[in-house]
Amino acid sequence: MSDENRVMEFLGQVVADNAAAFAGVSTSLGVRLGLYRAMSGAGPLTSEELAGRTGLVERYTREWLAAQVAGAYVLYDAETHTYVLPDEHAAVLADSSLPTYVGGGFTMLKALYGAEEALADAYRNGGGVNWKDYGPELAEGVAAFFKPGYDAVLVQEWLPAMDGAVAKLLRGASVADVGCGFGHSTVLMAKAFPESRFRGFDFHGPSIERARKLAEEEGVADRVTFEVAAAHDFPGDGYDLVTFFDCLHDLGDPGAALRRAEKALADDGSCLVVEPNVSGEPGENVNPVGRSFASTSAVLCLPTAMAQDGPHALGNHPGQDALAAVAAEAGLKSWRLAVETVTNRIYDVKR
């Protein structure tokens, strides 16, 4: 017999999750349509004023605001019929330049929910779902999700934690950024280290096109190139640094990518491997960060790896030991945790 109190407690948890799942679409709309940005720092606004600021229809704006109030994202004053986005909330939802910004993650939802039929088929037949089959919103959302964190800590904390990396970059190093996506990580490094030269590689053509535009916009196209290439056969040799930012676990054959990196490294070169800060033991991930990563792995990371028909489909929480074992088989036997954040673990990997 089930315990009725425990049933009701769990029911409350699931109802709250269900509400959050529905609300996620409204949050994504708020990001995409600039509603949070328009409210940021504006003080109390009526629905008419917010509609005017964003060029949206007032009736829809009012309904969106009601949903935001219900979730306590936005505060409502019943006497003045005005709405306000607190500064603390704006730091999370409106300002993409801050490390606390997570709005980009919500813009991935359309791609993930839209792939449900393909995912269901993959779960039944053991196949996978190709990255391109999720739709363009996936690449855009992933880039927007990771960029604030990279902005905050890549140059300031992660690279200094790598043995000897900063000294090489200051003198002038050769760097390969594998799985670079929209190129945010590549361009960040290029801006910080003008004496070095950077090559970004990704198998997704539209992402490479966006990366090239970013390099032009940021004024680093003279020292950054972007090319379509798979992780296991990216061109070039003699790299002082090869980076894998939150992508190694998405590969069907991460071992092949690391073998290519081992061959492409200079004699004293190293790999910077960034992976989610989650445990290989499911019971240790019972927290919001662990749940976020594990849930994403079930509908994105694992299916994209399975679609590549490789010998490994790690998911995004295989654990450090599993990753280190794959690296050792590829000839990269020195695996060191350089630094970690709430969401990421950064490894310094060498021969």
C-alpha cells in the first residue's frame, strides 16, 4: 500500500514541474521577443507601456505578464495595474552579458520538444537523432546558454588553471577549438591573446557561418579562422592547445577525437576539456544542476552521440574516470582536474 501523504507530496512536486514545463515556453518568448530586456531597469510598467516598448500586441503582452506574475518572475501592483521586473531577476533573464544569465537555455526548448517523435523512435529502435534534425533553434540556444559562463571565467580562471597555457598564449600559440559552435569561446581567446592564432572547427556548417560573422564583428578575423570539420579529422598539426568546450561527450567516438588531438599537439601541448560538473553516479545528481544536465543528456547529448554510430555514447555525465580512460586509450595519459565551477569541470590533459 502506498503512503497517501507521500503520494500527495510527490503529486505536488510533479504538478510544480508540469507548471514549470508549460511556463518555459512563455519564458522563451520573453527572451526571444525582448520582453525581459524592455522591462529591465524600467521600473513599473503597464501592459500598454510594455507593448509599446516592444512593438507587440497589448492583449498578448498582458497575458504574458499574467503568466510571469503567476511564476513570481514579475511583480504586480494591483492598485496601479503595473508590472515590474526586479533588478535581481533581470540579472538572470534580461542581461546576456552577465554570468548569471540563463535565458538562452529556454530558447532551446522549441528544438527539444519538437524532436519528441524522433526521440521516441530512437528510444524504440536504438538509433539516434542528428544535431541538424533538432532545428536551428538548438544551435542558437546552446550558444546563448554557454556564452555568459565562458565570458565570465574562460580567460579569467580556466586558462590560468592550465599548466603553462597562458604563458604560451601571451607569447604566441597555435590553438584548435574543436566543436566551436558559434565561435564564442574561440573569439574570446583571440581577443585576450592577440599574439596567438586560432582555428575553430565544427561539423555544423550553419554554426561555422555564424562564427565567421562573429570574428568579423569582433575584429579578430586576422587571427581566427573557422572551418567545417569533424572532431576526429580536423586539419593542422603542432597545436600548443586543443580545446573541447562542452562537446566531447556529444561525440559518437570521443576516443577518435582525442587520438586526433594527440597527434595534432605540439610536443609540450595540452588539451583543455570542459565537461558538465555532474557525477557518473545517478544518485549524486539529485539537485537542480544535476537534473538539468541529466535531463538534457536524455534528449540531446546521448541521442546525438548515438546518431554518429561510434563505439561510445557517453551522455553528459559519464564521470571523470570514464573520460580519463578514453583519453588514456588515445595516448593522453595525464588527466588533471584544473578547476571547477558549479556547472563545469575543466580538465588539463596531456600525453
